[in-house]
Amino acid sequence: MPILSTNDPAITSLKGIHVYHAGISNCSMRVRLALEEKGLKWVSHEINLGKQENIQPWYLAINPKGLVPAIVHDGVTVTESDDILAYLEEQFPQPALVPADPILAAQADMWFDLAVSMHIRAIKTWVYGSMHGATKKKSDMEHYADVQPDKELVAFHRKSLEGFSNADVEAARKMIAEAFDKMELRLANHDYLVGDAQSIADIAWLPQYIVLGTIGFDFTPYPAVRAWAKRQEQRPSYKPAITNWMPRVPGWALRIAIKLKRAFAGLKSVGQHAQTKT
């Protein structure tokens, strides 16, 4: 578990749970959901990723990788959403989000690990590829590459500047569809992904569903998943963890904007191809 050591009094002097997060970041959503499910009080520090606040010196002192979320609990810093959830479960075991039954616990870990493993190679690739959007400006990329030790992330952001191919986006879509096929099978006859109670499995996958749905992923083939998501929305944790941090732009308006951007990108590609031929 990456508990980071620091002598910075601005960090070590913090009392209570301080959460450094971004609104629609699925990893941030997981941590907020876990905190709310456990009924814990926390202090919000929202990080503006668009303004590159995550790679400013003050935040790199908290998380040298420049990633959200991170928490500081009574001066102790923990990073990475999976490790933060493990830390919260250890420090605040009730109500439990990891089943007591070892078989169910292993199943919950499997679902969580699957969500984490798909974050860059499937979820982020499909989202940014579908939006035809770069994750960073060219002017910011070199600085990001200098301060970001995670080479996979650097490679992903460089790729987003070049533009994801249709093959990249389709491969990501298929990977996502396969995961939701598995969820559909499970949820067709169960209220939760594991056992008969909320767990880290549900917390891992609800943010994926929200982010993908916001961008326009087609969940029509997954009625059981959609019903599960509706049940999740009724939980007391949903509003303070999710609704309060979502963009004020309605989902339908965002999807129209994305469709227009896709159409423009297609026209631009045709124009560039025509210029190349002439």
C-alpha cells in the first residue's frame, strides 16, 4: 500500500480525512463512494485537471505521480484508489465493503482488479477516442512527461495528442462490452455484483458506468446493468459522492456536442486525405 512519507508540515499537520479529487474522475468517484458508504466525514480539495493543478508543485508534494485521488488522513498520505479503499477498510472496518467470506472477498477483488486494469487501455481510450479530444495541450505535454514517473500514462497522453485510430477505439469498445457482458450475466439474478450487499465490486464499476454513459456508450443491451445502476442511484451515498460533483451540462447536451465534434473530426480527416491525394 503506497503510504507516502513526508516532512512537509502543511501535509503532516492535517487532521481528519482530506480528499484530493476531481469531479468526474472515476477513480475519485470510487473513493467518494467508499467514504459516503462508511458514513465518514471528509474535507474536499477539488483538483482542476483542466488547469493542470495536479502537476503543480504543491500537489506533487502530496502525490508525486500527479494523479487523483489522494487522501491525507491525520497527516498520513495514501494514493491510488484501490489502495485508498484498502486503507479505509483497514482503518474504518464498519460498515464493511469487503465481504467477510473469503470466497466472496476474492470475487470482489476480481471485479475491482478488472476495473482498475481497464482504466487506461479501455475506458480512457474509448472516452478520449470517442470525443476526438486530446487529454493535454502540446504546450503542457513536455512538462507533464518530465514530472510524471508513470510511463504508461505518459504514452497514453502522447497518443491522445496524435489521435486514437478507429481500430484503437473499437478494440477498447469490445473490451468494455465483454466486461459488461459478464456484469449482465451476474446482475440478471442478483442485486449486487458480489454476495447480497454493497461491496468494493459495485463501487469499482458504478463510476465506469457513469463515465461511459455520460459520453454515450450504448447500454441498451444491458437491462440488468441499467437496473443495477438505478438501484445504486437510490443509495444515500450517491448524491454526495456522485451527483454533487457531476458537470452542470446535461448529459444529452454533452452527447450532442460530442457527436458534432466527431462529425467535424470526420470532415477534417476527409479534407486532409483529399489534400494528400492532390
